[in-house]
Amino acid sequence: MTTWVLVANRNSARILNRHDGYLEDVERLACTKPSPPDPELASVTTHPASEGRSDELADESAAVRRQTAASTFALRLAAHLERARQRSSFERLVLIAEPGFLELLRMWLSKHVLELVVASIATDSEMTQDFTPLASATSA
């Protein structure tokens, strides 16, 4: 059986194929960066009630852009996995991702892809560079 392992965070993803106890690179994908703030919007006069809140509003705006970019990337990954499923590229799938991103990704995955998920592992945002230990974790 072909088992794919998707290791992802909000910025990048790596798809690996588990073969003979080892993980081989299949593909790497990257999130396109959110567009920079529109300079014209920065010069718009704010309402007097929001005076002093510009830093807070800028932080909220940046958070919304990051969340939108993460959701768009999760949707892109889900569509990619669906196309791969339709081509029978994998029969089992292991998801390893940041907790928040794992939740977003699972939300966008088709029911057919979700049926192939054999394990989901929520991990911190530091993606491991050495995937060798994961081979034994995915031997289920």
C-alpha cells in the first residue's frame, strides 16, 4: 500500500512517500505570501473614535491576512490531495501539522481523502528537518 505523509505548517508543506520503512520526497509546496498592505489604505483618515488604536487595528489586519493566507493554502493542499487521490497516487495518508493548520486542512479535505487518513499528528510550528524518526511512527 502506498502511504503518503503530509508534513505542513501555514507556510509550507512537504509530501513524502513511505517506502520500505523510509520516507522519500514526493513534492514540496509553499504558501504564496499575503499581499503587502495597500499604501493607499494607510493614508485614509481614521474615525476619531479609533484614534490611538492604529497599532491594534494594524495587528488585527495582519492577523486576518495571515489567517486568510493559511486557509487558502489549506484549500490548495486539499485540492492537490484530492487530485492525487483520483489518480490513485496514495492509498493511505498521514497528516502532520501545526494544530491550528491541521484543523483548517481537515476542514477542507474531501470526504474521500479523509477516509484515507490513517493518522493525524498535531505538532508545534517547528517542522522537523530529519524525517527519519517519522518512518517508524507511520508504520501502522
